[in-house]
Amino acid sequence: MTEDRKFGCIVGGLFTLLGVLLLVWRHRLIAGAVFTTIGIFLLFAALISPQMLAGPHHFWQKIGHALGRFNTFLLLSCIFFLVMTPLGFFFHLMGRDLLRRHKRPETTASMWSAYSGRVADRTHFERMF
């Protein structure tokens, strides 16, 4: 099945389903008729001539790519500024140093820490999982 045919079947089916739900459940005649018409057109085009959907498929992918970039930027920015920054500030106020960047008098001059005994055995690395 070609990508254009998949696009027509999936998006056309979803538009048809959304249109029918709008007509039956919400009694939205104009919106339901528009979505159902678009969905049926996409389904027929996918079955009869999928290459006809190359343009709409390309446009749909461009919109999806733009939305994905925007959402990624928005979500990562919100997580960083609304979660990580206050959490780091709170840890700084409480005196926690999770990365052990600052030496304390009770620690040695080295940042090296001992590893467990099972890691010293070379057979441990043969079947790790």
C-alpha cells in the first residue's frame, strides 16, 4: 500500500467518523456535513487514484512537521523553566549537591568512588541483560 493511499484511508476514515459523530451525537449539521464530505472524498480518492493525494499528503506532512517542532520547543521549554529551574533552585537552597561538584571536608581529595565487586569480574560484561 502506498503512502498516499494510507494517508487517504486513515485521514479520510477519521474525517468521516468525526463528521458522522458531529451529525449524530452533537447535531452539528454544517460541520458534520463538511467533515463527512472531505472524509468520503479522501476515501474514494485513496481507493481509485492514490497519486491524486500526493499534494494533500505532502501538505499534511508539512503541517505535522511544523506542529511537532513547535510542540517540542514549547514542551521542553516549559519543562525546563517550570520544573527543572525551580527544582535546581530548591536544591541549591537546601544545600544538596547531587553531582558532588563541591568538595566537602569529609571527602578525600579525589572525586573517584569505588565500584561494586561484581563489576570487577570480567564475565559480568558478557551477558549484561
